[in-house]
Amino acid sequence: MYPHERSLVTQLKDKPFALIGVNSDKDLDKIRKIKTEKSLTWRSFWNGPQGTRGPISTAWNVEGWPTVYVIDHEGVIRHKNVRGDKLDRAIESLIAQAQSR
């Protein structure tokens, strides 16, 4: 999903949009290397040495990876596990709503 995420960050840089990632790899050094190699410029949090059973995934009831949440400008989860064109439309809709306020 990195190429699509990278394009979203670029396309929406002047919009009310933020991409936040959570990485479940148990090896923090490996994550840092991947972040550099894949040019990940958005904030990404480490789920800890427990991997998929870390504190972030536990708090958000994440059971599979990747899990995608689209959260509106008020912090409400509006979509879960949308990808590709559906993800793009969900984001565009929420940006339009946020800008109309």
C-alpha cells in the first residue's frame, strides 16, 4: 500500500488530511530501514515488540493487517478497511465536508 499512500500524501498536501501508520513488525531497526527505503514521510508509530498484539492494535481492536480507518475531522471513524478507489472516494468526501464548515 506504500505507493498509494505516498501518492495520497502528495496529492492532498494542501488539504485537511493526515496519514498515520502503525507498524506491527517486532524489529524497530527493520522498521526504520523500511521507512527510509520506501520514502515514508508520514508519521508512523511502532506497535511495540509484541508485534500484532501490541498496545495500539489492542486498544483499537485490530485483528488483521493492514487495517485501514478513515477518521473524520471530529475524530469519528467513518470507514474501515476501504482500499483503492473506495478509499480515495471516502477521503475526498470527508475533505469536502471538512472544507464546507
